[in-house]
Amino acid sequence: MGAAEIGAKAAFEQLKAMQDVCIMIHRSPDGDCIGGGYALYHILTDLGIRAKVVCADPIPAVYHEITAGIVFDDFEPAYLVSVDVADRKLFGEIPQQDDEIALCIDHHISNTHYAENLYWNPDASAACEVLFCLMQENGIPMTREIALCLYAGMATDTGCFRFSNAGADTFAAVSAIKRAYPDLPYARLNRELFVLKSRGRMMLDARLMQTVQLTADGKIALIYLPYAWMTELAVGADETDGIANLPMEIIGVEIGISVKQQEDGSYRVSMRAGETADVSAIAQRFGGGGHVKASGCSFAEGEPEAVCAALLQTAADMLKMQEETA
């Protein structure tokens, strides 16, 4: 059993034949799943198709430019479509999590082919880049709202176009968006997404970097965020997405790992890679996945010391193996 991989034309024909669509994005939503989900919402509603976006967790306030003024109708969905979700378990706790999904739009190499049909490009920087291609190949008009959504998604998944996954097609897509809507608040959005932090978040960053765990060779760095620190410093969960990049700011680090304890005692892990490492292989060892340079996994339970030790040891073993076979 597996999804049928389809192209842009077939995906759009399938979308046009739908009614009452529930667009599902992953828990702990980031700019790509939010931008992609809301872009698809606008595409469908512009076609006269009723749609809504569903997420297990609240949308972070920093994405207010995308979500402002949108109120979804309350209806029972006839079709489910997922955007930027590689695996069912990434949905979190939502009513539709176990239902049949008609179409998945994604860019993760680790996609488990859980939907009926899969429209994807594992070489794309973001799900929003995949959606841009869908629009281009089908002549779908680029509205102002869609442009903002797609830009936010590509900017987020490329670290504001700093990561190696930002390819020629990414820059071509952004160029087309900016030419179509040069007056969108790109600079303000970039500052809000990548620069501005609350006082509590700044204090949290300092504490995390003071307690960073480094392997002996300095190639792997891990930061652990106890849930109690977030309460103490009044930092919301939506403010902590960017901490996954903190370990990579240390010279010599090839693999950065962030471990965030959740309120229920579970852990969400994000991994980032430098020039040579493949963190998707590490994440897969713990039932996760993602991209070569950005992946994640989770632990339902365990003592934090044991979780961190297991991650560091596995990362060290995998990095050594990757370096030996390079």
C-alpha cells in the first residue's frame, strides 16, 4: 500500500473536483506548513471550493500577516488534503488524523506515502515551492494573499535563504513573487520571523548556550530545554522554533541538536546539519525523519539525561560512518 505519485496537472485536476476540503498541517506549525496550508486555502476558495486549515497546535502570532481576518466555516469535510506533512504521526491530536487523505502535497524525502495520491518534489526547498510549481504549471493566478503565504514558507524553510536547500528554482520562485507584488512587507516579515525576540527568549538563548553539550571533537552540539525554563522566563512554545539553529552558530559544529521537553514530559527533537552530515539518517533511528540538513523526531518518555545521551551517541556514530564513506 502506498500513494500514487502524481504530477502538477493531475494534482490540480484532483483538487478542482473536491468540495468541502480540510487542509491538514503538522503539529508545532512552522512557516512552511502554515504558508502552504493557507496558500492552498486561498487557491481553493478562489475556485469556489469551501476549505479550512486544521492544526493540532495554535498558529504562532508571528504569522499574523497570513492569518489575519480569516474565519473558517464550520463544516464536515468531504476531502482531506495534507500540506508539508511527511508522516501521519506528525499531525498530532486532531479529529481527522486517522481518516483517509486524498492528496498529500510535500517536499520531504522521508514522506511515508500515506495518502491516496502524493504530489511532491523532494528536491524543493519547501512545500510552498512545490505549490508555486503547481500554480505555474496550471496557470493559477498569483494573488497578493497567496504570494505572501508562499514567500513566508520558502523563507522559513531556507532560514531566510541561508541554507543549502535554497536552489535556483527557489530564487526563481521568489523573484516571480516579488516582481508580481513588490510592495509586500518582505523586510518586515523577515525581521519578525528571523530577528525579533522577546526579552524572555533572549534570556533563554543565553541560558541554553551556557549549558550546551559538545562532543570531544566539537563537531556535535546539543542543547536541552526543560519545560520549567519556559514557564520561568514566560516564553511561549511558539517562540522556541528557532532554537534548533543555535548550536549551528558554534564554529566547528557539523550537527546541531535541540531537545525540547513538553508539558507532558515528552520530548521534541530538532536536528540541523552543516556541510557534510545527514541528520535525516539520525532522526530515522528514533522513528523520525525530514531532510538531509533538517530533521526531527520525538520521545514519548524518558529521563532527559538518557534522551540526550542517546542522541549524542547516535549522532556521533552516524557522523563517523558518514565521514568514513564520504
